[in-house]
Amino acid sequence: MSEQTTVAGSQVGGEVVPATPAGGSGAAETRADPKPRNNRAWWLVLPVVVSVAFTAVIPLMTVVNFSVQDVFSPSDRIFVGLEWFRSVTRDPEVRAAFVRTLLFSAQVLLLEIPLGVALAVVMPRRGVWMSVALVLVALPLLIPWNVVGTIWQIFARGDIGLGGWTINNVLGINFNYTLDSTDAWITVLVMDVWHWTPLVALLAYAGLRSIPGPYFQAAQIDGASAWATFRHIQLPRLRGVLTIAILLRFMDSFMIYTEPFVVTGGGPGNATSFLSILLSKIAVGQFDLGPAGAFSLLYFLFVQILCYVFFTVLTRSGR
Amino acid sequence: MTLILDGVSVRQRGETWLDDIRLELPNGMTTLVGPMTAGKTTLMRVAAGLSPPDSGRVLVDGKDVTGISVRKRSVAFVYQQFINYPSLTVHENIASPLRLDRRFDREGIDRRVREVAELMGIADLLGRRPAELSGGQQQRTAIARALARPVDLLLLDEPLANLDFKLREQLRADLKAMFAQSRSVVLYSTADPNEALSFAAPTVVLGEGRVRHVGEVADMYAHPPTLAVAATLSDPPLNLLPGVVRDGRIECLGMSFPAPRAHVDGTDLILAVRPHQVSITRESPGALALPAEIRLAEVTGSATFLHLLLPGRRHLVAHLPGTQLFTPGESTVVYVDPAHVFVFDATGERLLATGAAEVDLHG
């Protein structure tokens, strides 16, 4: 561009300068501003900037603002630095909820990923039964979360719920999720498995469908067992979708709120009060905006970091 | 070792994919050539035992193996796509068919893997995984995997079709040498007539699910028994011209040449000429001179493909040597020596003559 400009300038100089002195200034002008600038394109970016600022950046900054202040009333507040972060990380209740949530996520992953893959492997590949299986498997995903909670709250009851009644009266096991903390934990865990294993199954199913038929024929010719076929063909080719499934299920289960809130409300005692339930108790119930702000930021950061670690580990281990 | 397909038919969703295939394949290499959708892959899958025929039998050394699963057969298969186990190294991939074979112990497997890897030129890649290899190396691995275990039946389904030209030429030469002294039945399918011709092996021409012809490929090229066989073995495609018998001569677009044998006046014929037999200079006194309009000249460097329009809006392609320049829209005259014309009956089912020489393939 600059070369062209010079050529154009010298032409102008060569032709015009000898005739009139004004030509010289014309050449200088050409050199100073080689191409016209137009900043109007920024208007196209503006809607995005405004909406992201309005919906994400400003609310987050408000939380940051609260997390470093002690708020008595909207007009009466003092700066407390990192005080709330210190108190939240030392709070035994928060720590217990953190361990509880981590344990829950780990159990969710250990159950849902193998179960989802197994389901995908046995789902029919063609015919009417393929459609039937797909619809049946997808059904739990279409139910609103609080409805899932209500379904399980009733289903698991020992007196009127089919599931709870069967366990108590047919299997003869004393099961009461409103009194026993283990029973409550199992109820919430099974509910999550029921609700979300279909997602893993559908992802894995799509992954399996994309494997070309000759791979399976080659394994058949080699006399490979069903397990060897799974281990050496299906599992390696599922790496991508399983990475996504693990990330989604970790994030989602680590932030679980609605279903346990409806079923157990975090109890009995603190047995099922996960981080999100504790957070809403602090922020909405007690209206402690400072600690809640600090808590939220730490929660947010932890999920981000763990997802990054998962992603890095899962994508690197395959190479 | 022989493989016999006895009246094999396959029908899918009301369509006939294979129609009463009767073939006897001896040990050594046989080429299976046919256009896309001819039924090559279906035939190979049935021969391997990967899918059962709807009717007919498959016999190996006289023994009926029709219902027997591929797991219990002695078969190896190479696909057009590069199929290897993604999580295993090249060494483990090649070893995979040997693992379940009692004839090989651990050391035997290692020795055999190195042997075939050496043969396929991938001995230095044994520690790598398929994703770390080029397409050509992946296909060499897949072929090595198929060669590792001594099998009764080795099937290669267009193994070179997805490779680039240079690799294809090189692998083709390697494979030809390798299969020459093979004790198994080797069936190699291709859609490329030049590949079939260069293997110079006994050849089965397949089309629309039927066996069109079986024989030596060079013979078939010189004397195609039917128009379908001639078309399958011609690349670039055959030129077809209408002919009619008049007064003991065959007339074609106003020109005529002596008919090699007595025909009834007025009999319609199909005349087929390979593009490289069309020239722009008169090379023999008896050549037919056909007026033509130049439509397009495709230059590939070593050859020029001249697309021509003959009277009656007939399309004709001339394959000329070297780079030659033409102006589209100009009129010219092209020459066809009757000695190089295949004369078929109007249905294309019977070769009546190759040019001036009479042939009698059908008795």
C-alpha cells in the first residue's frame, strides 16, 4: 500500500508541481493520509457490548463490589477488603458443603458416564425401535427441573410413593429420605442419575453412530470379542463426546440446586445442602450480601478452574 | 485353495444387488472390475461371510461355508477407508489378527509383524499410532494387518482408491509382486480399468450385480465380448456411433467401410471407438473422415482431450498425444480407422467384429 502511495505521490509531483505550487501540497496530503478511515463499523459492535455489559459484566462487578464491603443499608456501607473471602473460606459450614458437593459430583460422574455409555451401546441402531428408544431416553431431559424434583419427592416417599413404598414394604428395607441422611443422599443421587444419564447416553449414541461400519467388520474378521471391540474401537472414537459429557455433567452437578431444594430442602440436617443451597440461604435467607458475594466469586472461580483442568487433562491424555 | 460362488444372489429393499453370481476363483490374484454400484463390495462381503447371501452357496475348497460366521473363517479384508484400531500402535494393529491364532506365540507374532512391516515399508513406524501417520502409511498398516496372518481368502476392496496418484502407482507395483506367489485366494476390486489392466491378472467384470465376463483382462480389452465389458475397460469412456448395414458395407454418418461379414441390409449396429483411436490426421487410406466442430480442448500436458461435435449432435472425444492447441468453434475433420472400430449389434450384447477382422466369440 505504501509503495503504491509513493508511486501515486511522485506522479502527482512529477506532473503537477512544475505547473502550479499548489500541487506540492496535494502530494503531501496524499502521503500523510494513505487511506481514508471510517470508524462507523463500531456501531455494529455496540449492541453486543451493551447487552454483555448489561447482563454479565455489570452484575458480576456488583457482586465483586459487595464482596469487599460490609453493607448495613443501601446508604450505609464500609470497605472491608478481603475480610469476607477470609471468613467464607474458614467457615466450617461452607467447607462441609464444598466437600459434600465435590463428593456428589464425583459420584454423579462415576455413575452417569459408564451408565450412559452402556445405554448408548445397547440402544438399537435402526428400525422403529431406534425412534422409540431415542424418545424414551430423551424424555427425562424434557421435564422442567422443579417438576423432576416434585416427581421424586413423591416417588420416594414411603407412604404414598411407588418407589419408597416398594423399598419399605416389598424389599423390607427401612427407607425414609426425610429422616435418614443416607437415604436423602441416595434419593438425590438416583434422581440426578435418572435425570441426566440420558444426556450422556444421547451424546455417546451420536458418537457411536459416527463410527464407520468397516471398523466393526474389521474387528469381527479379527475375531475380537465384544469387549475388545468396545475397548479398542468404540471407546477411543468416543473420546471427544465423552470429554464434553464429563465437562457438562461436572459443571451441572457441581451447581445443582433446584432438584434437591424441592426434594429435601438441603436436609435432613445439612445432609444434602450443597454449595448452591447454602449460598442461596446466605444471600436470600440471611441477606448477608458481603459473604454471599465473596462466596459466589469463589464458587464461580472454582468451577472455571476445575473445568479447565478437566479439559486439559482429557484432551492431552489422548495424544 | 479355491473359492466358489454358486448362484449367489443378494436383494435389499426390493432391489437386486447381486444376481445369480457363479464364479470359481483359484489361488493367486483375481481382479474384480466394475463401475460404482456394480456390486463389488456386496460380492466381497458375501465371499468373506460378513453378510449372508439371500440365495446360493459359498464354497471354500469344496466345503460349504455359507452360514458360517466370519469369525470362524480364515479371511482378511482391506477397505477403501483406512481402517485401523485408533488406540493401538502400528505394531499392535498388525499383531491384532495373530493374537487369536494358536499357530503364533509371542515371539512368532513379533517376527511376523516385523516381516510384513518390512514388506510394506513401514518397519520404522511400528511404535506410532494411526493418527500420527499419513494416509498412505495408514493404508499400508491396514494392508500389513491383512497380510500378517496366512488366510484362505484375502479381499481388497478398492484399497488404493483414496490414495494420491504417486502412492497408488507405487503400492500397486508392490502388491502385484506380493500377490503373484500367494497361496491364498486374493480378490482385488477396483473401479479403475487402468488398474485392472496393469495387474494383468484373471479378471471378472461386474456390472449391475451380474458377472459380465470372466477372462484375461488383455484379451477382454482387445476383444470385448459385449458393449458393457468394452465400456467398463475403457478410460476415458468409449465413443459410440450409430451404424447401419447397406450393400455389404457399414455406413456411419455418411461414410462407410466394408462389412467383415454378410449382414442383412438395414441392420442397425453400435460402433464403439476408444478415444485414442481417433486422430486428426489421416493415417490409413481406408480411414473414415468425419466432419466435426471443436467444442473444447482439455490439455493435461502429456495428452490433449479434444471434445468434438459430429453431425446429428453426436459427441466424440479424441485423445491426442502431447499438448496441442485448438480453437473452440472451428470446424475440422477427424479420422477413425475401421480396423479399430468395435462393431456391436444394436443391443450391445454381442461383438460382431473388431474392425475389419471378424471375431467369433459366441460360436
